[in-house]
Amino acid sequence: MGTNVEQKAFTIVENGTIVTPLGFTAGGLHCGLKKTSRNDIGAIRCDVQATAAAVYTTNVFQAAPLKVTRESLSNGRLQAVIVNSGNANACTGQQGEEDAYAMRTAAARELGVAEEDVAVASTGVIGELLKMDAVHSGISGLPAHLGKEAEEAEHFSQAILTTDLVKKEACVSVEVNGKTITIAGAAKGSGMIHPNMATMLAFMTSDAVISAEALQRLLRQATNHTFNMITVDGDTSTNDMLVAMSSGLAGNEELTVEHPDWDAFAAGFTYVCEVLAKAIARDGEGATKLVEVQVTGAVSDESAQAIAKTVIGSSLVKSAMFGADANWGRIIAAVGRAGQPVNPETVDIRLGDISVLEQSRPVVFDEEAALAYLQTDTVRIVVDLHHGEGTAIAWGCDLTYDYVRINAAYRT
């Protein structure tokens, strides 16, 4: 699969986790919010007050934890995150808001940090009140489960999952002023996934010295090229949140956009976001394959993004990918309805390396070869508009019978 990121600027840390950066511990356990024994409450804690930034769902109906986290982050600092799965605490009124604040208070007490330094996140079923007895029991047990080992990181990653089949993690290192900076991330997301903040929870840690303003700016830029370029089903959740924390314990000179190593740090940061975003798309509910749409030759990058999002979000395109049907007509139809400038006489389309359309005219191609390619677990659709210099990449998955099965019985 293609990538938007120059990988020479950083090193991938094999087996790195959310606690690999200096100063962080994490963990999770089962407290009874889920009907299964899967972990459903977790926390990340930093040894020091960390520089922090966040982006949130664009859904008008925003869950109570987002209000609490915005308040905590008003000074650009955090020291801990408390997160539960199994219940979104969304559309739960005044009681839901009080419960989110109660989670923050309890986590602060048990983790030994200031209340205003705690972010709160929730994911799961909308419209049901939290079982606060279970939540308080879980929070009280968390300190004994926090650590810096891979096992504790694994327990945290499990605690944030809902219908996900796999955990999503990534970690890289970057040289800044001759010091090794580490950037890591963990995410969840499988259904209710759509661009404009996607629908997910994601957490990033780093040990770089960086200002809150610079971290917030980078987080938004990286999100726009990664998490905002994925879709599973076109639905944007009430609970999306991406929180980044940086401990500063690596001891580098403060990173700003003027720093000579800024581009390397930004590349590593964006790469972690991209890996997590693609992992969410690949793990879409019921999905059998990751689908990537590359658009080139658009009038601008923004136009290319809009077209790529439209193609990757098309139910007809997604269904064709599930059926391994080389129906390029669905692709060009999606291009044409994206509301962007397109010359209808100059569009090329490829499925992997197989050309199916040139200058908006069908070409003869090997149907059996196309079938074999579309039956693989990773499919690339390339659209060249020959209309400008704009480029973009979007990621999604196929639409399967299992997606309907999973969501027809989500609450049961």
C-alpha cells in the first residue's frame, strides 16, 4: 500500500507500544461494562505533566467525556487518560455529564494526579447510562495494573476495543538534536468510521520537548492526511477523540516548526497516525480487505482528497470490492459526483497495475487477472485525472454481509 510519508526520516520501532516513550505507563482490566470478559477500562499515566493536544468528532451530538476532556485540555497539559469501552456515555443528559466528571475525579485520586490533568474517553453503545459501580471498581483497581511492559500495553489496547477484531499500535523513533525521540500510538475503531475526524478513539505518546501550540498544529495536520482519509460505513460517531501527550523527558531542544529536525519529527508523527488509520480501515466491521484509493492529477490536493473520499465511501464501489468485480463504472461514477473539477475526457483508472480505463475510454483487460487481484486482502484503486498537480490517498474496506449482521444486532 502507498504512503504519504517519507520513511527515511525515522525508524520503525518493532514491538514498540504506547508506553515505549519515556515517562509513560498504561494498563487495563475488565470491570463489567461488557458482557464478555474482555477488558473494558484502561488508563495511560505520565510521570510528569505532559504537553497535550486533541481533536474531536465533528458530530453535533458530542458525548459527555468530550466536554470533560476539552475542559481538562484548556491549558494544553495532561498527565493521565481514563477510558472505558462497552458504553459511549453519549446522549445521556445531565447524569451522563456528571458520570464523566466522576470518572475524572476518581481517576485523578487513584492515579495521584491533579483532576484537571485527566482526560476522559468512552466508546460503545449510545444512550445508556454508565454502570458507575463497575466504573469505580475498575478505576480503583487500575493502579495495580499500570506498567511499562508490553503486557500492560496490551491490556490497555484491549480495554479500548469494541467490535474490533485486532488491536492497533504503532511506534517510531526520530533523531532530534542527536537525541532519540520516540512516538507511539494505540487506537480503536471498526464501525461508525467516516472522514472528518473518523469515528474512533486514538491515543499518542511521545517523549519530545514540544510546545502545546506546535503539537496541536501537527496533530491537526496529521489527522487531515490520515484519520480524516478513512471510511468504513459513512457514519461519524458521537465519541471520536484523538489525544496526544508528550512528556518532554527526552531532553531535546524544544520542537517548533522552525526547528531543523521538525520535518523528521512531523514525518514520524504522521506515519504513526497513518499506520493506525489504515489499521482501523482494514479492521472495518465484517471487512475482508483493505482498499486504498490514490487520486492524482487533480486541480488541488483538497480536490483530490474530496474525490478519494467519495470513491472510498461509495457503497457500490465497496460492494464491488467484496465481490472482486472489476466494475470500473462504479468508480468513475463516484469520481463524477464528488463535486470537484474533472475533465470527463481525460480520466485513467487502474486496479493495481491493471489498466481498465484510459482517457475516459474502456480498455481491454484480462478479467481473470483482475479477479485474482481483487481477491487479495489489499486492493489499490488508482485514479489519474490529468487535470492538475493535486494528489491524495484514502483508505477503506469492502462492504460485506457480515457488516449488516454485526450492526443489525449491535446492542444484543
